[in-house]
Amino acid sequence: MDEIQQLVAQNEIRNLVARYAHLVDDAQVQPWSELFVEDGRMEAWAMPLEGRPALVEWITGVLAGPTLRHIMGGHHVVVDSDAEAHGTADMVLLAAVEGSWVVAAAPRYVDRYVRTESGWRFAERILEDRSAKS
């Protein structure tokens, strides 16, 4: 894979991560779930989730709670091959409280990506708790 192909892959993966945040914030559950491969895995707050049905059930529960907003940044992508990559992305999770946004958490995602016929998808997303320490 040459440098141009690597840059294109990195850009596509960064867009995948941004789309993840936008779709969940807009409660677009089905398109959000399709950002994962069919047997995609996610670990959220130490809860393992495997496959799209488990992901849909989990995110539906999340969306039934307080209104949230995901701000993604600090994204690092390593392209391992034409079909695989890995990376990390920091997140600031905001929660709506009395008409204002307040910081609810600031975790990090540790990701594995695979290229499919539909483009890059999440094979695995692990949400690492990065709670503030005094």
C-alpha cells in the first residue's frame, strides 16, 4: 500500500469515526449499527457486546436515557494492510442538564477497522474509562 492509499484509508476511517458520533447523536440506530461488521464487537463500560443485534439493543437503551452528544478528537489511525487498520479516538461525552451541556465523561475508544465491500467498518470498539483522578 503506497502513501496515497494510506492517506485515503486514514481519511475514510476518520470519517467513519465522525459518522459514528453523528448517527448516535441523531438517534439513527440502524445506520449506526451498519458502521460495524455483522459480527462486530464492542465493549462499553466493561460490558461486552457482540454482533449487530446486541449493539442495537445496547444503543437503544442508551438513547432512552439522557440526551447525549459525542465530541470526537485526538484520532490516531495506523493502516496495517489493504484490509485492516487500528487506532484510537478520544471522546468528550456531553449530557443535557437543565438546558445546558455538561461533561459527563471523557473516555477513549480503542478500535480495530476492516475494509469491506461497503467501505471501512468497525470490527471492534473498546471504550476505555478515562475518569478524572484527583
